Amino acid sequence: MFDSHVHAGPDVVDRIGEDEDILQSYVAAGFDGFVLKGHYESTVGRAAALARRSGLAVVGGVALNQTAGGVNPAAAAAALAAGGRVVWMPSADAHTQERAGLPRLCDRDTRLSREVYAVPPVEPHAERVTELVLQLVADHDAVLATGHLSGPECAWLLQRARHFGIRRVLLTHPSYTVPGLTPGEVAELADLGGHVEITAYQLFHQPGCSPQMLAEVARAAGDRLVLASDAGQPDSPPPPEALQQLIAVLAAHGVPRSRLDAAASAVPAELFLR
């Protein structure tokens, strides 16, 4: 199995374990690898160190939040040149995050700016810098992940990704609170070429989320479904267990087990590694 979304310490919020702890949990569970995500710093170097120590496929990238300068081509270029495999569009500092009242780094220190980030069509003036980020992702054949941006922004990113020849686009938990898309909207974005992520975090922590809703999203995604833990929180199960619980719940709600197994192994491995 390959978990394409996990968090570990050190981080600005509490995590269930440090990098080495998370690594050992995947080794013990027999996983092939994982994607280490951080909202506030590049995880490229940390992932490379874990991969060297373990032999697992561990990859990292950068999220284009305020700590990276927002939608900043220089941050993307540095992460990709150092071996990063994914660029996440704004997540914790996306305009959707602020509007939903979800946690941000600036909540922890009021001296920090509450600036938020968006891309077209929400922020037309961001077109030039966003397209340069897309060109860089295409140059490195990396993964473009949509972060917490809205549905219209995801659609715009998919259309421009196709223009620039990006082969790997991941819709970051599109049915989560941000961006909060319906199964029908998810299906439309999958038809545009996006892989659709569902996370165990949604199952455990998303207000109003139900197994039935996640199963509908899984069916809408078709063979573009990607299952991930998005775990690492102290009040979530260990990441490998969290992902396995998500698979079991979706299977119990009628999603074919063969599709679920592929969505937690071959599909994300193909997306991130090959």
C-alpha cells in the first residue's frame, strides 16, 4: 500500500509522532511508501532522509501557503529541483480556509498577516504566477495538488494543467469542508482529468461527513479514486490503521473492494512515483 497524504512532527501543531515514528509505523504495516505533507514547510529533505534510511518510497513537496510566499514560483522551483514530487496549491492559507473559520498559522500569533491566496477565476491577477508554477510542475513531471481551493479554481487548474501538459493532478479531498464539493461536482472534475482523494481524516473528523457520502464520492471518482489517511493527529489512529479503516468502511458501504485496494496502492503509486 502507498499512503499519499500523511502528517508528522516536527510541526506547528501536535502530531501523533515524529518522522521516524511515522516511518516505522508504515514499515511495520508492510506499506511500500507514503507522501509526507506539511502545510508550513517543504518536506522534500525530510522525505529524502526517510527514504534513504528505510528503502521505502517516501516523497515530499511544498504547499504554497504564506510561509512559502503564497503562489510563489520560486518556492515551487526550489522544492522540485531538490527532488520534490508534489506542489500543493494553497491549503491552510487558501481563501476558503479563512472563510470556513478553519485553523491557520496566523491564529496562533496575531502579529502575522491574515493574507489569503486564490487563483483564477477567484483571483484573476494571480494568473501569471500560477501558470509559471504549472510550467514548473510540467517540467518536472510532478504532481499538482489542488489544496483547499474552491471548485471553480480546481476546474481552472485542471484546464490549464492540460494546456501545459501536466499528467498528474490530484484533487485534494474535494468533498472535505474545503472545498466542500458534491459527488456530482467531483465527477465533473474527474472527467476533466483529476484524481479524486478521499481521506480517513474526513471519516474521523469532518463535521457532517458520513460513510454514505464518502461512498458516493468514491463512486463518482471511478477509477481515478485515491484513498489516503491524512492522519498524524493525536486523536486519529496511526496512519496505516487509519487508511485501512477507511477502506473497510467504504467496502461495507458497497464500493468494490478491488477498486478500494487499487486506490490505496497502485493508483497513488502510479500518480506519484512512475
